[in-house]
Amino acid sequence: AGYRGAYWNGGAETETNMSAASVNRETYRDGLAALLATALVGTGKPVDKSYGYLVGDFGKPLSAVIVTSTGTERTQNPSDQTFDVWVYLDIWTFVIQKDTNWTEAQAEDKRDLIEKTVADVVQDNTSSAGLWDDLQFAGRTTATDVQFEGGAAYFIEQIPVKCHVFQG
């Protein structure tokens, strides 16, 4: 239940038990993915598929959302040996550009609705007991006009977020 390591102590190797309870980004990526799936996927909701990990080929849905880990910032407080941890995540939205009975105008409208719904999820869950102390946007979203996925052209938007976790 801990890291058993050794350190150099004035010429003699000394063994010690060290805590290994570091924050794992997976916990926060999975938590955010679950919140987004609840808000975005289902009858009358704007997204067909949702994933908490990068997917190589998600088929050909009209829309999908993917949450990926993009980095971690760990800062140690020297006075009490606690850590401030920021977990950085990207939310990727995919909306098919054009399909049978599906126009570019409908795609643009769905893209805007998905981004708005993601913003609602972030704003409604800035603090989540047992997960993070603070969830916030980590910059401007980035939209690309078209990318091919599974043989179809998709509008893609990257929404960067970060969550703060206090590790005592």
C-alpha cells in the first residue's frame, strides 16, 4: 500500500516506506465523461455516442463526444508536504458535416448546442464532492471545419478544461 524504496543516507543505503497515493488523471477523466454522457446522450439529447477515452473508429454517428487526458500540473507545498494538482482534460466534439437528410446548417446548430451543453455541465459541476475542488475551462475552444473519421467528414471542436484536486 505504499512505495518501498531506498535513498542514500550519508554513504549508507536506507530503506523507507513512502506513500504512493498520487492523483490519477483517469479518475477525473472518467468522472467528467460520465457527467457529459448523462447530459448529452439519450433520447432528445444532442449526442449519439460518448467516450471517456480516445477512440480510433467510432463508426458513423451524427455526433460524438470524447474526453482525453492532456496533462497534469503538480505543485508541492513545502510547509506541509501537501500537493495542489491540476488535471488537464480535452473534450472533443464531433458532428457529421453532411449526410442523408442532414444538412450543414443542422450540423452547425448541433455543434453549437453540444458546446452550450458542455458549458452547462462544467458550470453546474465546478465543485464535485469526492472528485474535484474546482472544474473550469482552460482556454478558448478550437474548432476545425472538417476532419475525416470513419469515411465521413466531421466538424470537430476541442474544449480544454482543467480540474483542481487538493492532495493532502
